[in-house]
Amino acid sequence: MIKKIGILTSGGDSPGMNACIRACVRTAAYYGIQVFGYKRGYEGLIDNDFLELKPESVSGIIHKGGTILKTARSKRFMTDEGIEQAVNNIKRSQLEGLVVIGGDGSFKGAMELSKHVSIKVIGCAGTIDNDLVGTDFTIGYDTAINTVVEAIDRIRDTAESHDRVFVIEVMGRDAGLIALRSAIAGGAEALLVPEIKHDMEDLIEKMKNWRSSKSSRIIIVAEGDETGGAYKVAEKIKEQYPEFDLRVSILGHIQRGGNPTCMERVNASIVGFNAVKAIMEGRSNEMAGIINNKICFTPFSRAVKHRQSLDKELELLVEILSS
Ligand code: F6P
């Protein structure tokens, strides 16, 4: 019987983390498990900075973006001293389980931790980038793409009024998954992502045949694209097509905030509930995710090694629908 677990959020925050925390806390309480919430990710474990979370502690948070536990990318946790301090605190508090909500870096930390202390660790994929294997959608992704699409719609209004070309940069340091879906939903004319090489050259070529009757053109660029971001893309287009009235818009961190969507809240709740149940069942070093509407568990070792790839059919869809 598990009596006490910890929970933390780590890495970049994402909408839906609070819904996941709430689900973990209330599931644990339902099964008579005490929960300690650690502040600022692994930093809180190192400093023993925690608060006890009861069902009432997570009232009124399901609809809020960010994370009530705060988050950090802990450099200290990458050192032997940092790990040692965290391990000592875990032992002193007699934690038997830990839920880590974060991305691949956070899961690497969890793997390292479990080498040094006997504790059941389960991960919940929390990142707007959706770049983890083992789940169809990470916590935060759905809200982020909805935010991006709303922004594209607004930009489209002004682009059409001026017959302009817009280059819109979206987040995704290593992945083009935010760019891909928002390009489809936003009716974009082109997509540039890190997973597709030479897409800049292809775009320049393609622009020769752009239908002249179009009054607006939207190009979505993932921040990690090898061209070097939206300003670089705009520069290259200008060199070839100086006649275009062109503007750049970088959406930035607005993509990380905001109230989670309905889908986000439900998925985050399902994953949080299953993370606690997994700890109770004795599972460890796995990430809880949802694939084809079913809960599934992926070893951290696999989750941190692979990235979710771009769906080729969706890439083709952008191409076909942009004609
Ligand atoms: O959370 C992932 C992510 O949003 C990336 O897409 C982006 O590159 C990065 O975080 C930026 O994070 P920060 O500004 O917190 O360093």
C-alpha cells in the first residue's frame, strides 16, 4: 500500500498542467494517499520546498493555464550534489512515489533519480510541442494550436485587407507539430518545419505558381526550422520576390498560456488519474499517455530517445489544401 507520493511540474509550462495536478491529488486522496507538491520542479525536491496538497488545495484550477506548482529547468539537478540532496529529502519525507509532469528533459531527470532511490516514478507528458512518443497529444498541445489558429485567423483578416504575405513563426524548438496542425486549421499556403529539409528552396520555387487571385498568403514557420526563423524566411522571399508586400509575426509565449481547452482538461485528468493508479500498481519509470483513446505506458528510456514524427499525409494535406 502506497501512503505518500510527491508531484512536480518541470520544464516549460503548458496549459492543462493544473488539470493534471488536480486529477493526481484528488485520485490520491480518494485512495487514501498523502500528496506533497514540490515547487519549481526538481529545484523544490533539492530544497525540500513543498506543500501538502489536499483535495481543497486544487479547487478552482482546472481551467487555469500555467502551473500552480511553478516550474523550472533545474541545472542543479544535473549535478551529483543536486541529486544527492533530492534523494535525501525523498528518504526523509518517506515518499514512495513521484509524478513528474513535463517533457523529455524532465523524464531524463526522473530516470536518473530512480537510479539512486527506491521510488516509483511515473511521467505525464506536459509540453506544448507534442514531440514525445507514447501519446497522441501531450498536455498543452491542443490549447497551443487553438491559440495559434486564433492568431492566424486574426492575421488573415488584416493580410487580406492589404493583399499581404505574412510569415508567422510558431513555437517548436525541435519539432514542427504545432506548425503542421495550425497550418492545416489556419488554411496556410505554406509550412516550414525542422523535419523537412530544403523546404525554403521548395517554397521559393512554389511561389512562382501561386494563384494571383489570392489576396492573402500565410506561411507558417516553426522556430526550429533550419532556415533560422521567420525574419530569415522573409528576407529570402524578399530577395526573390521584392514585389510582395510582406510582414512577419512571431507569436512567442502567448502560445504557452491561456485556459486549457476542453480536450486538454479531459486528457490531462485521465492521464493524472492513471499516473497515480500506476504508482499504486507498482509501475515505475514509465510515461502515461493516451493513444487511440486508450491509456498506455511507455518506458522513459523510449520516451526520451524518440520523437513523434510528422504525419506525411498531413504534410501532403497542407500542400493540397493550399492550392
Ligand atoms: O515548452 C517547449 C517550448 O515552448 C519550445 O517550443 C520553445 O522553444 C521553448 O519552450 C521556449 O522555452 P523558454 O522560453 O521557457 O526557454
